[in-house]
Amino acid sequence: MKKIRVAVCQILVIDGDREGNFRRIEYALVQAEAERADLAVFPESAILGWENPEAHQLAHPIPGADSARIADLARKHKLMIAIGLDEEEGDRLYDSAILVGKDGRLLWKHRKINVLPELMTPPYSQGRPEDIGAVQTELGRLALVICADTFTDAHLARIKRLQPDLLLVPYGWAAPKEDWPGHSKNLEALVRKRAAEVGCPMVGVDLVGVMSHGPWTGRTYGGASVVSDARGEILLTLRDRDTDLRVIELTLGVGSR
């Protein structure tokens, strides 16, 4: 068994505000480093905002300028980082997430599969279920998927077969304002269920903010990020509709299942 300290970084994300979002990412990393975290986990599309059509013009490839900045921050703050960011590849836009080592190396990339194409024109391109994977790191064997990917039983069955020590999930958990705080209970129930099914701790990190484009314009992200143990017991819930950062010690390995 291995104990690691995970910073759950529930930040404000403003659509299209690359520089402001990077500042908020670094503020979180400063705190995470001060609290001796090993790994910092951020929400979905944390650089440009989720389902933001401006990303078709603003996104970079991976590797590219945005992922290089994340790598620089990982080296500077001596932290492994998992974060969601939009990825350009030719004329395609992917809703992606990366895991970057403390030395700045790109350890893993995941492209979201369940992309909700009705929310943006043109929509995100889909990742492939067969590319769901886990990577062995100095902290343990880590798996990474994104938000609605956790809705699909087959995706979670694949993750379970990979036997990760920890499942990391950047979320963009949005709902009409009047549905909060109740909507946070749906996220909690989902994380509890999936962590128990996979049989490892799970970190689900939501953001705080407002959707500014498309048919869901005005829906809010209410935070309430959740950490579960391998039995589906909730270990930590962050603040409702406010930025927050908490560092939690997790036990990884066979003995934690």
C-alpha cells in the first residue's frame, strides 16, 4: 500500500479567459505545494471552458503551448498534475485531459468519448473507447477519463480490467441554477457507484462558473467536487457553488480495495 496526498482543485473557469484561467490554476498549485500535495487534479476544459465554440480557434495541439505551460507549472511546483483542456488536431477539436509528471513529462492523454454533440456546433470529436487506459507512475497506477465518460457501464468495466490504484475524473457538472444544490447529490451518487464498481479510490473534480454558449447558456457549475474510497464511501466533498481546494491523503494499492 502507498499513501499519497491529492489536491482537489475546484477553481473558477471563465470561458475563453486563457490567461485568467492559468492564473487561477497556478494559485491553486501554490497552495497545493504548500500543503505538500503529490498530485493536483483540476476540472474539465479548465483552460478555455467546456463546450465553448471559441475553442475551435483558440485550442492548441497536445503536445503544444497549453500542455507545455502545464508541464512548466508541474516542474515549478514539484507536483504531478491531472487537468482537462481542449485539444486541436487539424480541423478537429477534442475535449481532452492530460496527466503530467513532476518532471513535466506527459504521462497520459485521454480524449473524451461521450461528448454531447448537441451542445456545440461543430461538436467535439469523439475519443475511442479502446484508448481508455491506465499508466504506471511513481504514485501508483492511475486511470484518467472525463465527466460523461463515467455514465457508460462499458467504459467503467474497461477501467476495472486495468486495475488502477486511483481513478481521476475532471468534471464539468452543470445544471440550471435552481437545480443546485440538489444536482451535487447526483455527482456524489455517481462517484460513489463508480468507485465501488472499479474498486479503487476516485477523485471527481468539478469547477465553478457559468456556461456562456450554446443551448445550455446560463447553466452553472456548482463545485461540490467529491472523493470516494474503493468501497464507495465519500471521504471528502468540497464547497457548494464556491471555489475550494482541499488536500486529502489517500491509501492506494491492493490493500485499499
